[in-house]
Amino acid sequence: MKIEIDSLLVIDDTGMPKAPGIRQLIDKDVKELYTRDKSPNKEQYIKECVFIYNMGDPKSSVRQQGLSEVESIKASCELAGLDRSYLPDALVIRLYKRYYDENITEAGRTVENILKSLHNINLSINKINALLNEKLCEDISLEDTAAIIQNIQLVAKVAGDIPATIDKLDKAKEKLLYEQEQLRARGGQEVVSSMDAENYQ
């Protein structure tokens, strides 16, 4: 059975998590995640389910930002209400990787890779600009001028690549949408990917 947040975590009317259903508990990883939390309110289980969703679901806000693995773990911890020092163990890693693999499509991977490129371009520009600002606030020697001009040109070149990357992203979103429509057209089956193109606007 495909891992999805709706099957991992259902909250009842009192705000307490219901136990995963029989079909989920047949999955030894889901069963272990649930049974190892001995607390009466299953607080850790809830938090780890939210963490797994954010790390594994292509539709999650974390996955849509093009973050690195380390950045994603940090953001997912915050969203799940986990301690800053929390590091996922082998079970949680296995679950979020399975979640991701079961819900991503090839077109979805392309969209994600382009989002990562845009994220890295923006990080690079910010870091180079910060270094330039720092340097320009100091007394500049003639020898420094050439290096500063070179860095300014580098920022301009990297920033100039952004429109082409955004164009690639738009085309990748179109392909993802087409892929989803094709999946729907085949016998009216449910779309395999949980990643919707409109979530990438």
C-alpha cells in the first residue's frame, strides 16, 4: 500500500490520533513507528508523521522550495514541532524515502530539480552580494578593484541565467500537468503523483 499522510495520521474529534488501519499496520515500518511511541497521546508519532510528510510528499511546502536535504530536514523539524537537535533515524529516513519514491513522477523530478537550481542560484547571488557589500564598505586598494569587478560581473551573469531557468520550470510544469492528464485519461484511474503543477506557481 502506498504511503500517504492520510493513511499514516487521522485525528479523531477529540484531537487524538487514531491508530493506523489494518492495511497500514501490515506495513512493518508503519507499525514500528506507531508502536515504538509509548506515550498515551502518541505525540512523537504525530510529529514524526508530519516530518515524514514534509520530507516525502512532493506536494509539501518543503519539497516545493528546492531545498537541500539538510535544509529540508531543518524546515521539516520546525513544521513538525520537533526539537532543533532532532535527527531522523533509519526508520524515519526509510519511511520518507519510500513516501517520496511512491508519489513522485519523472516530470515531478524535473520540476524539483529546476526548483533546486533556482534555489542555489539565489543562494549564490545572496552570498556573493554579501561579500561584495562587505568589501565595498572597506577601503579598496587598486589591486582589489579587478577582483571586485570580476565578482560584480559574476553576479550579473548568474542573475541573467534566472529567466532561462524559469522558462525551463514553466515547461517542466506543463509536462507534469500533461503527465497527470494522461494518467487520468487511462481508465479514469487516480493520478499516481501527488504533486500538482498548480502548487508550483
